[in-house]
Amino acid sequence: MTATDGGHARHRLDDVIHAPVRFSIVAALAKVENAEFAAVRDAVELGLRAVQAGRTA
């Protein structure tokens, strides 16, 4: 995938049968031992609003 494809591959997954954000986070973390939250957030193209919406508390 390249920058000219129109964004992160997650956007091409079917939300009904996949958890696109979860897949993206797992893929981003699979290659590293440690990662800062901001780096993962940016890698999977999550905005602050999406992150806040995921909070359960």
C-alpha cells in the first residue's frame, strides 16, 4: 500500500466481519517490542475523537 492509495488499508475492511482498528493496532505492534501510544495512534490513522469514543470509563 502506498500513500497514493487513499489512506490506511483498514478503510477497505468490512466492519461487519472484521474489527478494522483492532487489526491495525495488532499489525502495528507485531513488529515492535515497545511502542508509544501516539506512534500507534498515528500509524493506524486514528484521530483524537475516535480514541475518546473508545473509552469505556
